[in-house]
Amino acid sequence: MAKKTFPITIISIIAAVAFSACTVENADDKLILPGDENDEDVSEMTLADSEFVFNYALLGLYYIHAEKELGDIEDYYHKKPVNENTDPFIDTYYMYNNMTDSYTSYFSPEYFYQIYQSLTFSPKESGIGALAKNVKDSIVIVSQVYTRGPAEASGLQQGDTILSIDGTPIYNTTAFKKLTSGEYGETISMEVQRDSSKLDIDITLSTYITPTILVDYVDSIPVISISEFTDTTTSDSGSYGELINALEKIKKEKAVVIDLSNNPGGSTDQCINMASEFLAKGDTIIIERYASDEDSINFEQIIDTISWTASSEGIAKDKYVVLVQNGMSGSCSEIFAAALGTSKKSPIVGSTSYGKGIGQYYIETYAQGFARITSMQFFDKDMNSYHKVGILPDYEIEDRDSAITKAVELAKESKEKRKAGYDTTDKGHFIDKDPSLAKTGSFKASLDKGAFRIKRTKK
């Protein structure tokens, strides 16, 4: 166990910041640093300086490489010329960019809402909230109806055969997509065949939450596709709740394919709970090495290890599982694959995964920005790491459809056991940051979710 400690003066400063009303203008521009005598002047710090000090403490407590990389607070204060960058939080940006981990970064308050929404909510889209697929003889059927979407509210059901949309006969999914797109509030009229009956269904285009889990059948084998691990989706329990509903639908099936292709990760709590539903009580899910101050009474960083195990019998523990992944399956997808691959010996089909065996805390800061700090490292039950190298498939098949076909074949046989391990070649995704950088890494719409937890702090 290692730890990062703070001088008592830093503790006093953070306490003062936490309970003082800081001003943005007309305040003393001098930061009270360790060793300064006039500690009572802390209450006069600007908001930017308060944010800087608060984030210095966050890095010291939660950055897993703080012991090696985090210097004294003076090393980062006013090191960038004022005329070079006028952002009020430039000192905080500069400090974060001196940490070499590429996932450890700072986001100023203007990005708070966007990041919070991106992390905790499944995306919203506008349309009918249903998917279709072609089957033999140019017949198009409804393959998915999204929970709480407009199609479900109008009575459309999975398996309905689509005959026409607004009077136009439908022969392929391209026509389906074209005729079901339009402006919010528009209504389309769909004629479908259900069993021996023909039905007319009117659907009004509106917004809906995109589900993170879809269930389909391929050659009589259920295929559960997981696009991400999110706290708020079509289920109030997030992706975990969606998975429970999916497993209920296939409870009579003995085998299942889990498709993690292009899944970038998400909430670690979600994916750990989801993986446990396929394991027996006591099976190891993942081992986590993490930075924390939870066991500290002296405001110091503690580096500790926890082994996450299934606390009860998973509802799908007796099902035979085959996993599908590709090079964009990362973070929580890899936690899920490592759990089932080591404890259940589930075979994997596809290509080598991304190789992100670290996780981040997203922490609301003093000024209501976000600190993204690498605080976790993940290992399988044998303490092996896939970080930077990725998880090898047992059957390497690049094409996703072909990979699912092979996975279905294995699921039907239900005999194959996992044999492959982890790659040995660094994929080059984790290049150390240039410490000369100033304000970089600001919010982008394509923010990588990775493996994360949102951590609340007392302010």
C-alpha cells in the first residue's frame, strides 16, 4: 500500500476554500501557498485560484500516479504568461497537462452539463423508435421496438411484417429508413401483417431515449447487443435494468451470444453488476487497484486493491455464453469480457479489443467544472493486465456479421472453452502528454466514456 500525503498547510487551504464565498472580481490576485503566513487571506482568493487549489488536492488524492508525478503546488501556479492565454482556469489546465496520463484532464464549468449528460444518459434521438431487417424474399420485418419510444406507444411490435408506409410498399430496409425519417411531430401511417391480420398503425415522430441493449435471434440463438454501460437509459436502473429485462425474455434459452462490438465502456458499477449475472456466487469479476482517501483520517492518498466477486448466483450463470468484440470494445467492455473469459471460460470471437485497463473518476470541482482523473487499474482474477495490449479473441474474424455467425455456431455446440489470453503488443493508444501543453483536452462531443465512476465531493 502506498500513499500520497499533504502538508498541513494544504489541508488548511482546502478547508478554507470549501467553506468560503470566493469572488471572481476585485479580489487579491495572490494565491496563499504552503508556507505563507497570512492564511486568513485565503477567503479572498479568486474563483479561479480556489478552483486551482481544489484541483491540486483532487490530483493528490485520486491520481494514481500522484506520488511520482505531482509536484509542489508552486510548480503550476502562474507558469503560463497571462498574454498567452486569457482563460481564467489556465493554471488548472496547465497543472493537469503536466500529468502524463492522457485520460487525466480538466474541464471548466462551461462543459459541465454536456459532460454529465454524456456520461449518465443514453443519447436521445428523434424518429419512430424502431428498427427493421430484411428476411427472405424481400420481406421486411420489425426487428426492434424501443422501450418507451413512439412506435411502442402506437402498438408496433417486434416481428411485425411491414407491408407499406404512407401507401408505399416496402421491400428493403433502405426504404424503411427513408420513409420513417422526417420532422419532429410528423405522423406516418404503417400497414403491417401480424399473424393472419393486417393492421394500420399511425406513429408520430418524436424524441426517445436510445436503449443500450437490443435482443435479436440469429438462427434460433439469442444475440444480446450491448452498446454501452449507462446509468440512465430506457430503464430506471440503467443498462443493468435493460439486461435483466433481456435475460427475462430469453430465460428458456440455454446459450446466448453477447455482442460488445464498438462498445467504448461506461459506468464501472453497471458493467460489474451486469457481468455478475452470468457468474456463480463467489466468482471473481475483476480486481481493481485504486486511489482513494476513504480510509484516511489525515487527508492522504491511499492506494489499495479490491477483488469484485459475484455476491449471489447470477440469473444467467447456467447459460453458455459466447462473446463478440472488436478493436473498439474497450474499458467496461473489457471488464465484462475479462470476467466471463476467466471465471466462466466463455470463448471470444472477433478482433483484439482496445486495451484500456484503467478507469477514471469524474469529480465535480469547486467551480462546478469536472476533473477527470485516472484513479483505477483493472486486472483479471489471476492479476493479469490487458492494459495497452487488449484481449485476444479465440477466433479472429474482423467482419462483425461473420463474427456473429461464428459465435452463433459456437453457441449451438456449447462446447468451446476460452484458450486465448492477452496480446503482447502495445497498441499505442496511451501516449504520454507533452507537459508544455496549456489549455487542451476541452470537451468534445465524442468524449470517450472509458471506464468511470462519478464521485461526489464535499465542497
